[in-house]
Amino acid sequence: MDLQTALSQLEKHIQEVPQHFNQFSPAILLNKPAPGKWSKQEILGHLIDSAINNLKRFTDIQCFPQPYTVLRYQQDDLVVINRYQQLPLEHMLQLWSMLNRQIVNIISTIPAEKLPYTIIIPSGESKTLEWLAIDYVEHMEHHLKQIFGS
């Protein structure tokens, strides 16, 4: 996937995901497939946490000295602390949509000379800001497949 495709995909998801979520009954949304596994609604919460963390990364990478070290965040703890299983779905969808609209705004205006900025991901590998933006969308699509199938 290239950056333009990632942006197009992200814009498409912003339009379509809320409609798809609204087709689920509360029982389906809140069902946990196994102990220790997230419900569909909690996966949406994880995507909100991903958006929050990556929005900050997309801006910080452009401001801080290179290479920028990407810090891991406590995804399981955040899902519990943010109480995603108990929040109203509409609240979560609005938050997810607004965060991703801002991410589109930021990614689409990154100057070309900043796209190759070096980042160090938690595994220790060197990547680029452009890679991180594409990976953000690929990560989202992985979880959307878990929620909606195919």
C-alpha cells in the first residue's frame, strides 16, 4: 500500500465504519468471544486508542529531533481504563471519526521532505514517518476485519 492509497482507504473507513457498526445489536457488539478477548466494541475502543497515540506520533515526529523513538502503549490497560465496554456506541463512533478526520488532515499535509524522517519502532527497527502512516491504516484494517469479517 502506498501513502495515497492509505489516505483514500482511511477516508473510506471514516464514511463506512459508523454505518456498519450501527447494524450490530448490542448483544453482538458487547459479546466477548473468549475470556481475555475483546468484544467488537472494545476493538473499536482499541482503534480509538490507536488513533490518539498515532495522532500524537504523526505530529511529534515532525517536530522532535530524529530519529524519533515510538513508544509502545498499554493497549489492554487502556481498553479497561477507558471503559469502552460500557460507553455508548454513538459516543465512541463520534470520537473515532473525529480523531481519524484529524489524522487525515495531518497525514495529507506532511511535507514531502518529512516523509522519510527516521523513526525507531518498539521492535528496535528503523522505519520512516511514511511507513508509520501506512502501517496505521493497515493496523486499522486488520482490526476492522476482526469486527466485520473478510
